Amino acid sequence: MFYALIGEDAPGTLETRLAVRPQHVARLEALRDEGRLLLAGPMPAIDSPDPGPAGFVGSLIVAEFDSLESAEAWAREDPYALAGVFARVSVRPFRKTLP
């Protein structure tokens, strides 16, 4: 089943986010290579694809996991979570309807 993982950035963590981004992206690429990643990306703090110093308010990942527990465990080990970029992470079941 798919799960939506929503990480909300803690204030003032843009530099940390940028520093650990390569490790974060590597984990997403592993999900992609396994055929489990539906989509992933950051949520800019302003209405711009490149928010510059305004940074981001969080990230959204939709991926396939065996269970809610395995999705939550994966989210806890994300480099953004471990480095304190995410103040909160929620994981919810997701049912793809379209396209």
C-alpha cells in the first residue's frame, strides 16, 4: 500500500536541510529504484519553485511500504528527521486514484 509521509520543517533549519539533502535524496532514489516511489518533493515556503533564503516548510513523499509501521520506521530514519530538519512527521495511508 502507498503511504504519504509529510515532514514539517523546524524553523531555521534551511542550512541543515541543504547539508543533508544528498543523503535524503539517496534514500528516495533507492525507493525509486525498487519501484516503490510514487512522488517526492519539497514544499517551498513561498510561491516559487526556487524559494531561495525563504526555504521550505516541509517535504511530501508518497511511497509503497508493507505496512504503516514500516512506513513510520522508514520516516524516522530519514536524514532530515535524524538531523532535526523535521519538527514533525506524519504518515498516513494513501490510495492513488488518478492518473
